[in-house]
Amino acid sequence: MIDIKKDNCGQISAEYIMIAGFMIIVSCSVAIFISSDSELTHAMASARTGATQGIITDSLAIYPDESFKNYEKDHLRLISPSGVKIVQIKYKNEGYQPLYNRTKIQLQIYAKAIGMSSSDLNCLGDRINYHARRSICITFNTQDLTNSFFNPAFSNRYFFTTADVKWV
């Protein structure tokens, strides 16, 4: 029970201010970690969307003219519809890089395809990686920070590279 005579000294108000202040400090500390994880989560979702888009353009055999002519000459299998599936996308944090003033993240995409030569899979893997990096740049509106191949792809805190697609 609270003694009203002691409350006149402001004891309850001081305790309330200390508790409220502590909660604000804890909330701000947690928010910093959440925003960092949120950015990486958005980037990974973008990479998956981009990789899927790369597979769709392959499945429909939609290529730029120069690529189509090259595939028509050397990779006939790629100009006909094919069934490819993204199995998994992993990332590896390779630490802070002072050159870009960001943390480097390397993406590793695992995919499955049947009936293609290793040369065709290599070309297809390049297209999947290109679309994954492109999607990250579009999500974070950083197309002007990179080259025409979107390599590396940038977000606010990270830059992303891709390893060769692993075919399972």
C-alpha cells in the first residue's frame, strides 16, 4: 500500500521516469539490430524474386538479340522452353569492405535442371545471377551505383556478389 505522505516527495514520479527512460534505451538498441536484419531480409527476398524472374525468362526463351544469336549458334537447348527450379539461396557475410564502405555478402544460388549440358547450365546460371543482382539494385534503387551487369549489387549497408550457381 502506498503511503500518501511519502508520495508527496515525488518518489513514484522519479521511478516512473527511470523505468520509461530505460525502456526507451532498450527499444532504440533493439531497433538498430532489427533494421539491419530487415535490410538483409529484403535483399534476400529480392534475390529470390530476381532468380525466379531469370528462370521465367529462360523458360520462355526471352533473351536480348545478341544473346539469342549466341544461344542459337552455340546453345540451342536454351532457346527452347526448359524446366528449372530454384532449390535454395544462401548467403555468406564476408565482412566489412572499406573500398565500398559496406559489408560484402556473397550469394550462392542452388538450382535444379534436367537434360542440359554443363555449358548450357553455365550460361543459364549467369542469367539467374544477373537477374538476382538486378532485382536487388531495383529494390534499393541503386542502379546508378553499379555497372550494366549489376555486379556488385548495392543496398544501403551491403554490397552483393554472386558465386556460380550450383546445380543439384
